[in-house]
Amino acid sequence: MTVRHLFSDGKGQVAILFPDGTRAEGSCSAIDDQADLALVEFRGRPSTPCVPISAAPIAAQETIWQVGY
């Protein structure tokens, strides 16, 4: 997940560059203009840790909070 304003047209191909110089191809698959959020899906780096946002699955229509810049 990242910020929506990075994508001029909302969807498309992106390149993700990791701190160690590794590059992965991905795509912006969903956006929320009101919350300024974008979902980027990528493959090619299975060792990248996933940070859970909840101990339990999020239910449909459940409120979540966006924190950060």
C-alpha cells in the first residue's frame, strides 16, 4: 500500500526499487482518491516481510485508519 498521488492515471505498471538495489515489477491494482491510497501488487521478492495490520482478518465495511504522511 502506498499513496495515490504517486500515480497520475491511477493504474498501470510500476517498478519497485528496494534499498539493496533489487528491482521488482508491479502494478497499481486499486486506488482510493478520497483516502489518497493505492494498492501495488508485485512478485519477485518472496523474502520481503509482510507487516500484518491486524491479528484478525478485517471484515467487510470495517473502519481502518490511515497513519503517516
